[in-house]
Amino acid sequence: MLLLGGFRFMAEEATLRLAARGHPGIRPAHDFALRSVAAGAGSVSEVGRRTSVSKQAAAKTVAFLEESAYVLRTPDPDDGRRARLIVTDHGYLLMREGEAVFDELRAEWESLVGRERIADVQDALQRLLGTDEAILDGLTRDPTR
């Protein structure tokens, strides 16, 4: 429960800080979806598969990202009946600012308990869950491949 509390604190604090930077309403699900599009998820169905949510949940998330100008639907060059999702410059800005917010939060935690203790927590999580790349890859790659 303590790890869940840490995640919840970071997610809520990041939401507040991103809103203050001009990105209101952004939640972790939006970031996961945006990163999956950046990694090649070109449709709502692909976003749903890569983020392990229903097509309906993915559609709602993508609609928010599209309405907020973080993603854009463009005609699929291979199939005129389909639209492809692409991340806009505004979306890439959001991802960079989100990373900066988490860097700030980590630095604040390091100032409270020390850089070494935070590094120890990160090392322990990597041992338990795998490397950062494996975790992040799971958020962006198509699990059916």
C-alpha cells in the first residue's frame, strides 16, 4: 500500500504541476497513451492494446488528447478508410514537461531522504520489476507482437 501511496502522491502532484504549466486535466493514463502513440500506436485499438485498457477507455483518452491538441488524426496513407494518430509538437512538449516534473519530484524526495536512499529504492524496484526499459517498453509496445 505504501508503494501505491507513493505513486498516487507523485501522479497527483504531477497533475497539479502540469496544470500550472498549461496542461490542465492530464493524468497518468494520458501520458501512457501519448507515449504509446509516439512509439507507433497509430489507432485507438492499438493504444488500448499497448496500455492494457478497453477500446472504449482508449477512445475516451485519445479523444481528450485530440481535443487538447496533443495528438492529431491524419489519413492513413495505406488505407483511406482509416485514420492514423500522430503526436503533435504540443504533445511532445507535454511529454518533456512531464519528465521535468518527475525529475523535480525526485530531486525533492532526494533532498528529504538523500540521493542514496532514493537510488536504493530505485535499485530495489528494478530488481523486483525488471529494468526501466522493460517496464516502459511494456507501456509502448504492441503486446500481440
